[in-house]
Amino acid sequence: MMNATLDLKSDFPILAREIHGRPLAYLDNAATTQKPLCVIERVSNFYRTRNSNIHRGVHSLSEESSTLYEDARETVRAFIGAGDMREIVFTAGTTDAINLLARALGDCTTGGDAPFGDETRYSSDAQIGEGDEILVTGMEHHSNLLPWQDLCRRRGAVLRVLPLERNGTLHMEDISRRITSRTRLVAVTHVSNVTGIVNPVEELVRHAHDRGALVLVDGAQAVAHMPVDVASLDCDFYVFSGHKMFAENGIGVLYGKAARLEELPPARVGGGMVTSVTLESRREADLPLRFEAGTPNYPAAVSLAEAIRYLQRIGMQRIREHENTLHEYMREQLVKVGGLTVYGSAPEHSGSVAFNLDGIQPYDAGMIMDRMGVAVRTGTHCAEPLMRHFDINGCIRASLALYNDTDDIDRLAEAVRKAQSMLG
Ligand code: PMP
């Protein structure tokens, strides 16, 4: 046993629960994270003392809510190193953010013939159309694949795929050939939600920008686990979900460089995204509200700001080191158990380890592990192309967060042994 560097379980009330008479070892953090008491209390306190719809009232509660919502935007901005609050668009989550972007990049009429006044603000050059190419990778979550499939189908663009090596890493060797002058967008996950492989995002951004292509980074599995600085990544768009970083469900972020967002139409229209409206036309609000039609999930934005402050008090670098140590320990312990295959190996990992027990269905193993109080996820993890790459129907995924410790990993190893002895 090695010493864990962080000791945070007592901050998370749910981790004191027992499951089937055993203490909970929660290793399903890639699906969603648990919430610290400070976030739970923040949300409860918000509803007790501040709640009112934002941006639409002069009364005190509405002003207080609006201030907290915009403060949350500033907290997010600083957390990911964006230069400007206008670059932070609140969404319902990662999937919602990617769908919003896909619509704005390809599904909207721009310029000229529409009856509104604002379309001339947008650049039709920013739209993805016939013959253009979008490059995704073979390890994307369905949420970073399906919106691009749809956009290509609707607009006559072509979806290209950056293939994977046998070990699950991106095939980078001929990257300069794969990103061509026709490539308009590269959509890549920062960290695989299955193998935990960390992708060489900076390198991809450099190649893409050399060819004039934009880059969207799916940060759903990164932001809670490592320092993320969008300015140094230099990506054009970065998306993530609050619920995977200790905040409430129903809040997420689309970061976009201001110059890129400025040239995109709003994709969704309605209340809150305009400065004036007639029966025939509208004048749209500036960034970022132009992309936030309707009542946003402002209580969840407040929870996200609280979760970020929690992360900042601990320090993202410390979290990264703690999880690195645990990740290595987890892989070692699984190898020591034997009779299993771990999928994916790369110089850099974060969060998840994916594996299968020889001759045992992942679902069956997961059930036995649950009886031992160990929560892991089984199935395809919304990454069916990656399952096909590894030639499997599914797998077990154990995924870490900052509150996990070596005890959780020892419990995982014990549960795997139990599943092997009962099912093998
Ligand atoms: N991308 C990745 C890499 C993910 O892990 C997930 C969630 N599993 C998503 C996108 C989708 O996130 P959400 O369900 O919060 O929209």
C-alpha cells in the first residue's frame, strides 16, 4: 500500500453510505461525480435566500441571482484560463454544448435573404458546407460524434476519422496528411472516457491551425482532473459538464474564442438573447448571451462556481498528482490480480481504466462487484467505435476522482477476485 496524498472523503456525505452492508467504493466518476457538502449547501442556501429568474428583473432577488450567475461565469473563465467572460457560454452540459456548436457551425441560414437584421453580423465563411471535412477520432464519446455525423449529412460535408493505434492512442504519424486544406474542424476528446488516455491536444491544434482548421476539445473527462488552460492549448472551442466536476447536473460550458463565436449565428433563439424585437425582426444581444436563449440553469451555474472554488482550494496540480499515483496503483493492482485484459496504454493517462475479466461478461462481473460495495460501470460507455477497435462488446470501467484512495483500489482488486472466483 502506498500513501494517498489527498484525504477528502469526509467532504462528500454520500461516501459515508454503505452498499449491501459494505462501505461504498465509488469508482464511477467518469459517469458522474459526487457532490461535496459545500456545493450541496450552496445550492440549498441559494434556494432558501436568493432564487429569482435572472437578467429580467429590477427587484433585489433578481439582481442578486443575476450577479451570482455572472460571477459564476467569471469563476469559470479564470478556472480554464480564458481571456474574456464573453467567451464562456453556459449550456446544459457537454452534449448540449457540442450540439449547440454543431448547429451554429452548419445548420443556420446566414446572410442576405432572411427577414432579420442581424445575419450580416455573421460570416458565411464560418459555416461548414458541401465538400468541407470534419475530422473526429476513433475514440470519441457518441456526444462528440453524432452531432458531427448529423451536420455532415445535412450539409453535404464529409466526416473523416483519425484512426487509433492498437494500444488505443491516436495515430499521429501522418497527421499532417489527415488534416487537409478541406478540413474545417477537428473534434477531439482531451481524455478518453474509456481508456483514460490523454490526447496530444496541443500538437493537434498546431497541425489544424497550420491548415486553417478549427479545433473543438471535449474536456468532459479532463477539467476535474488536471489543470486546463485554454489559452495555452490554443483550441478554438472547449466544452465540459458541471456534473462531472462536483457541481449539479444540467450545467455545462461552451468556451469559444471570442472571434470565433462572434462569427457564428445563435443556433437557438428566444427570450434572453435579444436586445430588441419587433414582429418582423430582432436585434441580438452580444456574446455570450446571444447563445443562451431561454432561462438558463442559473442555480446550477452557482453550484458550478462553488465546485470550482472547492477544486481551487485543493489545487488542480495536487489533484493531478494524486490521481496519477492512484491510476498507476490501480493498473498495477489489476495486473497483479491477473486473468484480465486492460485496454489502452499511453504515456499519459487520467481517470479511467477499462478492462475485462477472461471469459466473464462485464455486466455479470459488475453485479458481483456491486454486492461487494464497489461501484464501477459496465457496457460500451457511449463509445461503440472504440469497443469495435478493441474487438469487444463492452468492458468494465473503473474511474477515479480526487476523493478516491488506495483503499478503494484495494477493494476493487478484492471485488475483481470475487467475481473471478464466482463466475470464472
Ligand atoms: N464527452 C465525454 C468524453 C464524456 O465522458 C461524456 C460523458 N460521459 C460526454 C461527452 C457527455 O457528457 P454529458 O452527458 O454530461 O453531456
